[in-house]
Amino acid sequence: MKPGKLPKIIVVLGPTATGKSDLAVEIAKKYNGEVISADSRQVYRGMDLGTGKITRVEMQGVTHFLLDVVNPKSVFNVEKYQKLADKSVRDILSRGKLPIICGGTGFYIQSIVDNISLPKVEPNPSLRKKLEKKNCGQLLKILAKLDSKTAAKIDQKNSRKIIRAIEIATALGSVPILEKNPKYESLQIGLTIPDKILKDRIYLRLTRRLAAGMLNEGKKLHRDGLSWKRMENLGLEYRYMARHLSGKISYEQMISELDSKIWQYARRQKTWFRRDKRIKWFNPLKKTDIMKVLKEVNKFLFF
């Protein structure tokens, strides 16, 4: 690689079900790389089918980091991710290999790409306990009173993020503007496919995971001590599996609601990523676009 001021990293990002993991592996094999997951739930052990975690076979011998590193009973956050991911990047670079960040959790990715300075506010268990009883609308009203600017731009359907913002604003008076101080030069590759095809892929992926035993995974997590409440807090697949397995909704309701909620989540991912004009977008279903991706990577690394 051509020497530069900052070490170089590749980022493969985009909405769920767009084929990010496959492309990251392809790039890793071609350019002597290793992959660092940027997924807020794939860090948890035992949560494989529900998160669509890459399998050993799919890795094709490429080393992956930040999969299966935390007990699902524990709470993981962007501060912990930034620390572990940065350590992984430095490890990969020290061995002369190419770090490839791959995932769909936008804030995790931003924490590495921009090396943002995160507010040093410890979790407030008693405050969280009170806030977790409220819905997103109620939480937004609380946040608006503390910090109206943050309330206006935050993901209004993500209760976990709103609660964290309230926690920070309560401690500091407001949510501070994140300072950026990049440590790496990054090429961000975004994957996007037409909405109708993506919706079909989301449904097919869901039914395949269910057929492969996703519900049994949920049952095992509960048997191993994961409460229904904690499973609900883990979101999406685990939320609706918990509701079905605890008898609150039928199997058919679970599939219908999950299909709808995963699609809504994919749309929110698209909205988040579209804010960053540095991202170069490609359609992974087009062979010509895959060739363009590899050309971009080659140009970024060597010219």
C-alpha cells in the first residue's frame, strides 16, 4: 500500500440484507484483509440466527473480530464498541493487513471513521429503570425539555438511544456536539438495492432463519437465563420471538410484525447513512458495480 498520513481502512455498510458480509469477505481475500463487525447485536454470544451472523463457512477463512464477545445479559454500547474496534484495527494494521469494518450500525461505524469523542457519562440504573417504562413519544417529550436540538434529530423510534440521550443530558445539561478527530483514512462503500427487491430479500431471509431454528435459539437463550424482558430489549427478532414464546402473540403475528419492523429498520438505516456524503454507493446485485467496488478499493489503497 502507498504510504499516507493516516493508516487506511475500508468500510462496507448499508441496510440489512444487502450482502455486506459477502462483499467484505471478497475484499478481505483479495487485499489481505480481516473483518471487524459493526453490528450492535452480533457482539452477543448465542445470538446467531436472530442477528443473521456470518457463519464459519461463509467467512471462508477470513478472520473476523467483535462477534460473540459479550454475554447477552450484559449491556453493550458505542463507547465499548469504539474501544474494542479501535484495538482490533490497530492489531490488524500491526500485522500488515487491511482492516475492513462491516455492518449496519451507523453510530458504531461513525465512532471509528471519525474517531468521535463520546460523552463520559456512566449509566444511571435508577433513571433507566424509570425511563424503560415509557414509550418513545413520552421519552421524546422528556428529552425535548432537556435538549430540544437533540430531540429533533434523534432516531425517534429507538427508545434505547433516546434513553441514553436523556441520561447524558440529565448529567451534563445537554447532549454535547460530537467532536471528530479521525485516526484513519477511510473508504466507505455503501450497498443499496431497489426497495421492492430489498423487501423480498428481508422476508426470504427471515423465513430461512426461522426454518434453520431461530425460535429454538430464542428458547435456548431463555433457558440459559435470559429474561423475556431482556430479550425484548434486544430488539427486532428477539423482541417478537420473546412475545411469541411467552404466549403474547401467535406465530403468524410474529412473522408479520417482524417482516414489517425489519423493513422499517432498513429504511432508518438508509436515512442514517444518506447523511454522510463521503459514502460511495453501489448495487451489489450488479456485477458491474462489484467490479467498480474493487476498482475503488484498488485506487484507494495504491494510488
